[in-house]
Amino acid sequence: MLYEIYSDGLASNTIFLHDTTAASLGIENKQTIIVHFGKRKIPAAVNTFQSNNENRIAISENIKSELLIDLNVKYELAYSNNELIIGPVIGLLLAKSEARLTRYFDNFLIYTMLYEQINGILFVFCEQQIDFAKEQITGYVFDPSSPENWRRAELPFPNAIFRRVELAQQTLKGLQEKMGSGFFNAQYFDKWQFWKWLSPFSELRAHLAETTNQVNLTSLNAFIEKYNGVYLKARNGSRGKGIYYIEKHEDQYIVIENYKDDIKTLSNKQMAKFLLRHSYYLLQQPIRLHTFDERKVDYRVILQKDGTGHWQCTGMIARFGKTNAISSNFKASGFAMEGTRALMTQFGYDELAAFKKYQEIVTICTKMANKVDETVGAYADFGIDVGIDEDDKVWVIEMNKRPDHDFPLMIKDRRMYYSVKSNPVLYAKHIAMGVHK
């Protein structure tokens, strides 16, 4: 049920609930409870009443002002451990500056498409609008009745924040301390951190390419001897940029840069200098991906938590790379295809075999996502790149912590696109309507 809240001339720290509402929640008349709105809370004495309108709640003026409750919105209620949550209160952190935030208002409406399932306060904000001293955020509340669908308001820190933007370290630390598990996708990580977190677990390591941050001739030669070649990758590289493939023929190193036609041949001395210039890169075991028409192929697994609070596979999209490229980034003269169809196309699987392979991939990715959750904190939105080698083995190449949500549009799948956009907001509601201290 949705509830309208109004502020009346009540004694301080008082809340009036319809007796049916109070009974359904397990709250007794004259009981003192803690009222939560976002991250703010206040003790309140409950008074029950009878009327024909059980979806109205009256609160004292001091509760309204101290909790920054917006009376123009209808809310849901949740009650547990003597704490009443009025909500949800959900924040989407989508820009660094207010100017940039307001410029893209129309783009952000996609996050509101399931608002009838969300209710409460759904607002967008930027880093610039966070006030840690006052413990509040000036954001823009979704309001279909306002001319631009957004209404500027002063709000408490919400119960849940979904982050889609880089932040200053001080802001990041402040939000982590203030929000706890309510701030999901809080920590960004690179390829090296990903390897360090997951490689200690043998079941997961079996699906990870061996990686080292020791970029020198000794390590390079060791990888080449072990794997007949090695990748040199930027820690934060994306879209296939910053990738070199290196082999050794007698005393010469052969270096191929992705998307470049020229091939470098370097001596030992030249290679040492080359590695010095790329000392912040990583060396990685090359995965001999199963190709299709001389194209490298990998699979983007869109793994998200939704309103259930659990990881779900929203979709899988295969990327067929440029012919003879050393990565499968399809935006460079390649193409994309839905995952099941791609498995059947690439490997000649029938529907059952493709289904089984699809589920195997999802299971491996979900185990890794759960382990990242356990190791470093709450996440809810990953784009996981997976490859299948010439022996049919599944490899997880990379976990993208701020994945491109427009990916499904590359295969013209609007249903998948809508799910990708709405799942993090549904998960935010799941978080927001539990008591998170």
C-alpha cells in the first residue's frame, strides 16, 4: 500500500497511524518507535486512529523538518526491530557537476520507467551537491507533474546510492563511511586488483588468465616460455586499446599492437626499454580463443542484482572482432550477436548444447561476482567479458565495474536494454526498504 504523509499541529516527536496500518505492521498504540527516512532517524510516539482513509499518516512538524521528508510523494512502509522505514529513498549518483547533471535530465528518465514499482523518493544528484557537514544532498526528485520531470529538493542521505561516475577520493571515502552496504558499486578496480582478489581461490583461478604486475624481461621470458606468447595490457584499458601481443623468435621479440598493421621487431635491449615505458602495465597469459571466420569472439555477460537482491544474468552478447585482430572488440569493424544464437553460430551447437554452455558461463561469472562481494564489498552491476578457447574451456577475461548500459542496443534488443537500466534501481529499492545502519 502507498501512504500519503502530512504534517499537522501535533506534539513534537509524534506520528499518527491508522489502527489497521499499525496492526498490520505490528505496532501498538502509545509505543515509541524509531522513524527512518533515508539515513536520518528520530524517535516518535505512536498514536493510532480510526477513519475511512487508512493510507494517510500524520507526523509532527519537527519529524518532517529533521528528517527532510518530502510531503509531495507517496511512500511505502517497512517495520522491523522497532524501526519504521518510510521510503524508499534512492539516490542515483550520475555526474560530477550540477551543470552536467541538468544537461542530461532527459537521458536519466530511463531509470524511472518502473517508478510505479519503486515509489517513494527516486532522485538524481552529482558529487557537487553532496554536503557531508549538513548530512544532506541537494538533488532532483523524479516528479512527473513538474515541467521537466525533475524537481530540485533538499534530501537526507538516501538508503541506497547507485554510482555511475568517477569521484574524488575524499568524496568516495565519505560516502563509503556514511552509506556502508547501501552504497553499491562503490569501489572501482583494475585488472590487477581483480586478479589479486580472485586468484587465491583455486576453483576461480582455473578460469582466469595468469597475470603479473612485474613487467620486466625476466617475467616476459617466463610467460613466453610457458605460453609461447604473452599479452601486455594496460591496467585500466578498455575497448581493446593498450594491448600488445609479444612472441619471441630466436633472439628477436615480435610485438603486435591491437588495431595496428605494423609489426615491431625488437632486440633484448630494445625490449627492456619498451617494457620500462610500460612498467605500469600487466603481463598476462594469452588465451587462444576459438575463432569464427578468423575473428576473435568473446561474450559480454550482463550480471546484475535485481529486486530479489540476488545476481541474475540480464543477458549475454557475443562480440565478433575485426578479422585477425588480437582482441574481440567488435566496435572496430566487427559485429555483435545475442549470446545463445552466437554459441550456436560459432560452435555449431544445437539448442540444448548452447543452453548448457550459456548456463556454465553464467554459473562461473556468478561465483566470481559473489566472491568480489565477499572480498571488497557490495556490487550490483557487472559487465563480465568471457572467452571460450580452442578446447571449449571458459575463461573470464575481465570484470567491468561500470559497464556500458547501451550494449543491448547494439543487437537491437530493447527489452534487454530496459532490464539493464531498471535492475539496479529495483535492487536499490530492495536495499532501501531494509534497515541498514
